[in-house]
Amino acid sequence: MSKKAKDADKDLPEEQESEEETVVEEPQPEAAVEPEPQPQPPPAPARAARKGSGGIAWLALFLALIALAAVAYVQVQDWRAQSDAAQSATSLADLRNRLASSSESLSNLDRGLAELAAADSQAASELEQLQSEVNQRIQLLDSLPSRVSNLESSLSTLQGVSTGARDTWLLAEAEYYMQIGNAQLQLAGNPHLAALALAMADERIVQLSNPALTDVRRALADELAALEVMEKPDIEGVTLTLASLARVVDSLPLQLSTSTESADDAELDEEMSGLDRAWASVKGAASGLVRVSGPEESALPLMTPEAAYFLRTNLTLQLQAARLALLRGEQAVFQQSLDDASAWLDLYYDTNSEQVAGALQTIAEIRDAMFAVTTPDISESLRLLRQYETLAGSAQ
């Protein structure tokens, strides 16, 4: 209350007392005389006092409302901070579950790769054995013409050998070479050795000088011409290409697996005040509004160096299995091994890399072109020769 209002309150009793004294001491007039009007005190100080009290009350009410709003804001921010902390705990539990699942998947992958490594050692031993067998057969075929020539020379020098025995021997040689030619073409997929065997069979039939074998020679000529125009698969070149791919597997880039953000960054300090928690929540929400990630990023497992080693080893094993199947002439196994290698590259390697894209293109070209050649039928000459032997045997 202002000083003027207090002074006005003090002056009011004094004026009232003076009025009372005036009323008491005034004598009674004999005649009716109208009393003089007393001056009234001005009400301005009381109004000013009431006006000042109302302003202070409104100011106090306004301050109370501001304090109430601040308390409500702090409570809301605390509630939001607690909600964010609960959500962060849930995310952390989910991340732990995913890590456990990834660990289990990696352990299964380790077991599978160990099995593949064991199979690789067995396949390598089988490949070495097969290569040794092929080399032995090639050496045998290379030495066969000289051995046959020596045998013919020995037979020609023998006394008492009839012409019929010689013809029977030459027919048996011709039939044997025809069988070798069919086996090399149909089983081993080697048209070069098949043409060489048919040419040697034709030489034996020429030595017979028998007009009844003209149809056989005509069939041999047609089969040799078909082998000449046949598109021959480059088995050696494909084998070297697969070996080169197996050597560069270690340099192919893998897909970079991305892990989720650390849960420690999302957790709020419990010792922070309400305003600090609110500011930290707003700051964290603003920093995480935009995040760019690929659609397949969540499906990638967390990759350790040991897992990367096993991934590369498995791809190398698939390429080696394709080489072994090619040497054996197993078309289904060859194509399946190449399909598995392509799927492995698509799944675990960076397909945007030029090296990986080139490897996939090379595998696709090898798979489509290797066994796409249609081999001709060279069994007609063998059938006609056997038919001639049957007729000759029945005539005797």
C-alpha cells in the first residue's frame, strides 16, 4: 500500500473526532437554524489504495501461472525422457537378440565350411587320381600306334599266317578304334581323339581292300567331316579360366555389413536434471531424423574376419568342384557348381564392384557355352562294320 493511502487513513479518524467535538460543543439554537454543510473528505486516496492492491494481486496471479506452466513443462519432459529410456532399453534387447542369432548363424556357417573343407581335400585327391588316370591313358594311346605297327611287322614276318587271319585282325583293330572314337566323343567330350581314332580305323579298312566295306568307309568319311566342322569346346582354356578365378577370390570385395547404432548413445544420464534431459532428447531426436540405408542392409549378418575367410574358401571350393566336373565330363555337376558360385557371389560379395561383376559375367559365359555344343553321331560306321562281320560269319 502506498504512503499516500496510509496518510489518508490516518487523517480520516482525526477529521471524524473533530466533527464529533464540534457536534457536542455546539449549543442548541433557539430557532431552527440550518447547520452549515461540512466538507467531505476526498475519496481519492482510498481508490488509489484499492487500485494498487488489485495490481499486486494480478501480478502475483500471473507469476503463479508462469510457475505452474514451468512445473508442467518439466514434468512433461521428464515423462518423455523416461519413455525414451524405456524405448532404448527395448532396442538394446532387440539388438542383443539379433547378435545372438548372428552368432548362431556364423557357427552354423563355420560347421558347413569345415565340412566343405573336408570335401575339398577328398575332391582334390580324386582330381589327382583322375589326372593320373588320364595321363596314363594318353600315354597308352600315344604308344598304341607304334605297338600296333610292331605287331603287324611281326605278323607279316611269320610264316604260315593265312590271309583270313590277317583280315580278321585288321577288322578287330578297326572295330576297336571305332569304339575308342565313340567313347572319347560321347563320354570324355574330346572330338580330337575321336577323329584320330576314326582315322586309324579307316587306315585298317583300307589295308583290307575289300569292296564290301565301301559303306563303312563312306560312313567313316561322313563322321570325320562332321567332327572337322564341329565346334570344339575349349576344355583346357575353361579349366585355366576357373583356376584364375579361384586365385583372385581373395581380392574380391565383400559386402560391408553395417551394425546398428550403439545403445550407449541413446541412453540418458540419470543424474541429469529435467531440463537437461529434455534438451538431450530433443537433440538426439533431431540428429536421428534422417538416415539412409539400403533395403537389404538389415538382412546382412555381422561379419568377422574368420567368417570372411570361410566365405572366400567356400567360393574357391565351388570353382574347384566345377573344374573337377569339367574334367570328368559331368555336365550337371559342372553347371550346379557354377550356379552355386554365382549365388555365393550375389549374396556375400559386392556386386557393384567391377571385379565381382566381371567374375559373374565370366561364370555365366562358361556355363552357357561349355556344354552347348551338339556332338554328332559317329556310331553309324561301327554299326555297319559289325553288320558286315555278322554276315561274313553266317556265310562261312
